[in-house]
Amino acid sequence: GTSCGNHGEKTNPLPNVRNIIAVGSGKGGVGKSTIAVNLAVSLAQTGAKVGLIDADLYGPSIPTMFGLENKRPEVVDKTIIPIEKYGVKLMSIGFLIESDNPVIWRGPMASSAIKQFITDVAWGELDYLIFDLPPGTGDIQLTLVQTLPVNGAVIVTTPQDVALADVSKAVTMFRKVNVPLLGLIENMSYYLLPDGSKDYIFGKGGGEKFAKAQGITLLGSIPIGGSIREGGDSGKPVVVESPDSIAAKAIDTAASEV
Ligand code: ADP
């Protein structure tokens, strides 16, 4: 919709993108990028046109998760051509800097980098443009909602982290800027034992309880385990490498609800 976010009545720089979705988290290391990548690829597997922006400028992981380290995008007439893999058009600061070169920008530079990812990249027509946000509630999140009409946000957490104030803060931030909350994904929910039973190593039901208390949907619970981590490290997302795994199916279900 055109009235989402606090984007107000400004001109939408991406009128040919139907759905803009932000994937956020309270803190880092909960699997936000893993979920954003797999949601994007899952949506592309259904035939949708999908783009993914790695807005985690200080810890870009999209190049590794797609097996695209050291790739450089083409630039034509001052427009960056996004790199495409598994049917997803990609943009990451990792494609523009050396991987051992940390980003040490201040907020305003980070904001202008995100704006350039939006306006200087040839996104074309898309059904979904997904933003893998940095953890927390900072400049980059604000820049996104001020630049684009964000249609919805997905929050990623682990079972024990829902007890922390960070996750509530992320939810509150999206509410404040009028971005609808599409739901919560609980990652690392349990470990699947060889006999098929579940070991809730980080406690059981945290995500469900939090979602209920906040009045948001629990979109899925993703187990902790080999296939999803190997996928991230080897550049083959679990929805590509092990589409019949519990993790991949949970992500496909969540993707169908966003
Ligand atoms: P964030 O974006 O929240 O910082 P990442 O997606 O980069 O987190 O994940 C952090 C690490 O945890 C990565 O090495 C990733 O492969 C791994 N990981 C994420 N989710 C799972 C899971 N469900 N099971 C096993 N490893 C996971």
C-alpha cells in the first residue's frame, strides 16, 4: 500500500516493487540473515520475482550465504546491475568492498549507502524486495521506512532471546513507524534427535508466548541443526539444498504467509 510506514506522501522511488518486506531482529546471531535468505529463495521458487538487499552493512553475510564471495556487480550508465542467484536479485556492501575490510562509517554514511542500494540499483519489476536489516533499532531501519513504503516486517528470534527487551524494542519500533508486523519466526527452536523427538535446548514455547503477548503471528519454528548451518556456510540455502528438510518446509510455510 502507499500509506505504509512513516513514508508519508513522498514519491516512492520503487513504484515497480509490489511488496517491500523488512526482516529484523533484536540482537545479532539469531539467524536473521539465514531466514531472510531462505525466505527470499523460497519466494523465488514459487515463481515470484524477488530482490534481497543486505542492509546489514556492518556485518554483510549475503555474499557468503549465496556462495558469491569476491563477486563484483556490473555498472551500466551509473546503475548497478544486481547479481542474481537462485532466482533472487542481490545487493550487498560485500560486493563493493574487500571482505577483510570492515565498514566503519557513521550513521549518515550508512543511511546514504542504503538509499543508493534502493535508487542506484536496476531492480526492475519485483513482487518482493526483502531487506535483511542489521540487528536492533538504528539509523538504517529509520532510513528504510523514510525512503520506502514498507509493507511489513518479519521478526526473527531464538527461544531464549524473546525474554530480552531487545526483541520487544524491535517490535515497538515497527509499530511506531506504522509498519505492519507480519509475524515472528522462532529460529533454533529445538534440536531434532535421531529418534525423531525434539530437544528444546533453549527452552520450549518462548516464541509462541511472545507472539501471543504481542498479538502477532508465529510464522514458523525452525530447528537448530546441520543442514541449515551447512547451507549458510557453503552458499547453498537449505531451501535449495535440502528442500524436504523440516527447516526448509517451515520456511516455505512462513514465506507463503508473508
Ligand atoms: P544474524 O543474521 O541474526 O546475525 P545469521 O543468519 O548470520 O544470524 O546466523 C548466525 C550463524 O548461525 C550462522 O553461522 C548460521 O549458519 C547459523 N544458523 C542460523 N540458523 C541456524 C539454525 N537453525 N541451525 C543451525 N545454525 C544456524
